[in-house]
Amino acid sequence: MRRKWMVLAAALAAGSGLVWSSIPAWTDLGTVRSRGLSQSDGRRATGIVFEDLDGDGFRGAGEPGIGGVMVSNGREVVLTDASGRYLIPESAYRGDMDIFVSTPDCYRAPLGADGIPRFAYVHKSAGSSKSLRFGGLAPTGDLPDSIDFPLIGTRCMQTFSVLVSGDTQAYSNLEVGYVRDTLAKELAERDDVELLLIEGDIVGDDLGLMPRLLDTLSLAGVPLYLVQGNHDLDLDADSDADASDTFRRLWGPRYYSFTIGKVHFVVLDNVEYPCSPTDPSGRPDARWDHCAEGKDYDGRLSEIQLEWLERDLEHVPEDHLIVLNTHIPIVSFLDQASIKHSEDRVERLYEILGYRWIGDAWTQGRPALALSGHTHTIDRFEPGDYYAGWADASHPFPIPFPQIVVGATAGSWWSGDFDSDRIPESLQRMGAPRGYFIFRFEGNGFTETFKATGKPIDRQMSLSLDSPAFRDWFERIRDWSLEDEVNRDPVPPGSDNTLGDSHLLTPADLASTDLVVNLWNGSRGSRVWAWIDDRDPVRALRTQAGDGEGMLESPDPHALRRQLSVLRYALQSGDQIRNRIWNGDLGNRANGFELLGGVRRQAESQRPLARWQWALHSSHLWTLPLPENLEEGSHRILIQASDVHGRVFEESMLVEVRTPQDSTDPFVNDPTDEPYARRFQPVP
């Protein structure tokens, strides 16, 4: 008897593996259809990839099959024949797998109302092995008789742009609103990008927030592609096999690929949870001791993914740019020596791309670019970059191709004082503002531009002075932060206001004051020059060369002034204090969830920063000592910075050098002194 599979709203609510999303808009597309195969075929995946000319999701008369399209079950990769038919045999069957099409150039997958491209079928015959807090996957039973994939023809593109965001990481409904008013708003105002790609940690452990967040982002009308992050997991799962079940129900496969022009995008899942204190062959490995101490995650690609990647790339022309997308970076700067925050299958991954370390150099591999999130930093690594910590966490070699950690839309986890739009300022861990990237691809080349949300796109750096006054102010706050929280003064010894005018220097300050340039997407190929008035230009030096050194302390005064001036350090309202008692029914909160360590979090409007979030280290700072002979008066400093693509950006600042005024001047007296007090007495 012929069966016709339709996606029902009831199945959506139940979390069936027969659905693609939790948004019922998919119910009218009906892509899964019977072909009248015998019951014995319930363990083989077959169907047709066709051009859906009328957009109804069904293959009608005159709608041709598309040949040469990759279809995969997450391990094997097959090509459709000339009529668009594919077959993944019964011998390749697994009870838990995703069937997906790798969308070829000149086509796109149909979109649901939530902006999610429909290119996969989630199959888990027995469903999640236990009841999961956010629903997991219901049993799907046998494979449908036919799994058909409609594709929509579109223009072929050799030049195009995509928007790439790091962690949006909304922990509450309040923070979903922050994503709406930053990333979603700016995306909706653009008409020059083909898709949005989020590099993981879409939410902050509460997967119940994901449908609302994706619905908000869908207003832009472009496809939304997601990477799974460590905060997008079912943290109550007992095995990695179940930890992605709710994500798969709400979004789709954990890893997949698609092609636009001469660019082949590969999304990988390198978050293993709960991780295992053994290497991929099952042998104990002391490097993963943290995995034996309880539930934790690790940056590790599974062997099955690597097998799939090898087979996927066999069908991709050698001259195509391979863009790898993972949540946990292959390597990073701040977490350079951390095993769980780095990818541990690096050499195997490089080999698949054709790179092998022979002697003291890499063999030439495919054109490649790696993008990631996770660290809430911007890191642009170029071939030849190497930091000492990588030897312990990932590999003891310089990198062979560009790798970019794209920062975070959430900045430092939506922390800090509000800006003028009532959104937390949330500077990232290395001092860059929160934001995202625009990647422009031309052929197999690319140019990337960081865009700070709420700022013009040509704003690419921040300037500040590392002066004696700043260092004294910072050291006093740092010492206070190290004191016992119970016994220390609840009010910090300083704030941004107490530091005063940081651009006003005395002649004595000049001997120990540096100009600090934070070039947010700066790298080995960047150059920074300073012009002071009409003097000859002087080149600033990068604080981290990436030549094998470890992480050096190089504070960013601009970022630290803001990061250490959160109002919540000094003042808490009665409502904030009352809300410290967990109440899952608060209207603006999430319904309640547990973080990885079992700690509950409230959705407070402003969060203080832990010391590990302070901008004390950076891979994109440049410094320059101010001239000791700078004359008294006002001076203009012009900064020009070029990036690896040869583009030049400018910023300027004005600095004053003044001899301190006489102590009898009421403006420099202690505020408790009589002249100052008289001056501000109320008028009778």
C-alpha cells in the first residue's frame, strides 16, 4: 500500500524525528513521500533530489531530477544519478543518523517560516534513550519508503557575501531581546548577504529559547545555518549519542555541507559531551583527565565525521575554497593551552585537507579557511602563526591556512553597563566590541570585515593611553577583586568616573605612557602607524608576534575602564536582590535550567565580569611610547592601520600635556575643602 508522509503539527509537538523543526510552518511542504517500496526496504535510504519549480515541496509533472548531487547519511556519500535518484544501501544503515543533501551551487534548499533551510531528514529509530528536559527525539521507526529533497534553482554566484556570527548565547528571554535588537535588527536592514551562519552557542543551555530566537532572526528572509555549540546540548543526556537530540529536532543535522560558487562550506560538530578520558581508539589518555571528573565537554571531532568529510571532499573540485565551521576553535589565543577549548584531532583534519608536516614545513593542501566561535574573542591567525600553548592543547606546529575566531554577538556574555540603546555594552574578552563578520567571497578568495553592532563599519579600532594614572587605578581595583568577597569593602575602590581625564597628561607622565591601539581584527599581516602633529610617522609594535611565544600581559586601558565600571559592583536595587532567589515563573526569565556545572543562572540585566573576562591579554594590540619631549599644549594623534587585505583604517585622538595647577585652585582641591564646598553650596 502506498504511504504518503506528511509532517503533522502533532508530530512537531511530540518531537518526532520525522520533522525538521519545531516550527509548524513546515507542515505544508510535505517532502517525505512514499514510492511503494516493499517493507524489507525500511533500512535503506532512497529517494529523488528534484527541482521544485512550483515551490510546493512535491515533485510534480515536469519537475526534473537533479543529477550529480551529494546525499549522505553522515558517513557514506553518494551521488544522484541522471534522474536525480539516490540510494544508500541497507548495509550502510544505522538506527541513529541524519539523511541530508549537500546543496550544490545554483540551487538552494526551501526555507521554513523560521528561516531554516530544509535539506535533511533526522532519523532515530528508537528515539532518545531517556526522557530529556527539552524533548529530545521521539522514535521514528523504520525509514520512510522514499525521502525526497526538493531544491529551488537560483542564480549561480561567483561573488557573494555571508554574515557570520559567533555566540549569540541568550540565557533568557531578556537576552533573546538583546539578540533581536542587535544582530537581528542589523541583518534585517541588509540586502547584500546570502545567508547567516552562527558558529554555535545559539542559546545558553535553555533550548526552549531557540524557536523564538530563530523566528526573530528569520525576519531578514535569508537562510539561517547553525553550528552546534556546547551550550546548545541536552546537558541531561548520558551519552554523546543523545546530547544533540533536541538540537537535531529544532534545527537538523549536527554536521553537513553546501556549496555556493567556488566555496564549499563544511559545518562540523566538535563538541563531545559527555567526553571520555580515552582517545578515539579507546586507549586511556591522561590529556583528558577532566572528562573523568564528571560531565564535561571536550573539543573533539568524531571519527565518523572525519570519514564523512573525506568522502564529501572527494566530490569537491580541488580549486574550491573549503570553509570549515566548528564551534570550538582548532586553535585560539586566550585558551591556547586548554585541551577542552581546542580541537584535538587537528593533524587528522589537516591531512584530510592535504596538509602534512614534513621536516619543518607543510605540504600544499586545498585552499582552506577555518571559522569558529566559543572563546568570545576575535582571533585572526595566518599561516606561520604559532603560540607556545598549542603544543600542549592541539599541535606543535604553526598553522597551514587562515583561521578566524569570529568573536561573539553576545560579547562577554551580555555583561557590562547599558549603552544608550539599553543593551549591555559587553566588550569581548580581548577588548573588541560585540559584533559579527561580513565575508565577501570572490571565486575561491575571501575578504572579511568585522562589524561592531551599533557602530559604523569603518570603525575598526579603539585607542587609549596606558599612563601612570591608569595603572594605579587598575592595580587598586585588581587588588580589591582578589580580596575575600565576604570581608572586603562591597564598593570597589574606583570606577570609570574616578579615573578622570585619561587624555590629560603631565610632562612627567610622558616618560612612562604608551599609546595603545586595539585593532579588533588585527593580525600578523597588519601594520599600525602613528602621526603626532606634524612629526614623522612612527610604527607601533604588536604586543604578540605569534612566533612561538606564550601569552603576555598587555592590558587594554580602553576596554578595562569600561569592563571594571559595571554599576552592579557598587549598587543593587531591591528587585535585583529579591531576584537572587530563583523563581522560574518570573515573566522575563527563562523557565529555569541548569548550566554545565549544575549552577542556576538568573537573567540579570547586568553582569559583573570575572577576572578571566578582563582585557588583560590580546593578540591584536599595538603599542607606542609617547615622546618624552612632547611640548605642553594640545596634540593630535592620527592612527592609520592596514589589515592583511591592504585596506587602511583611520582613527585619531587629542591629547593634552599640562603642568599641574597651583594647589590653591579650587578645581584641584579635595572636594571636602572649603573653597570647593563653597563653590557648590545652594544659592539662598
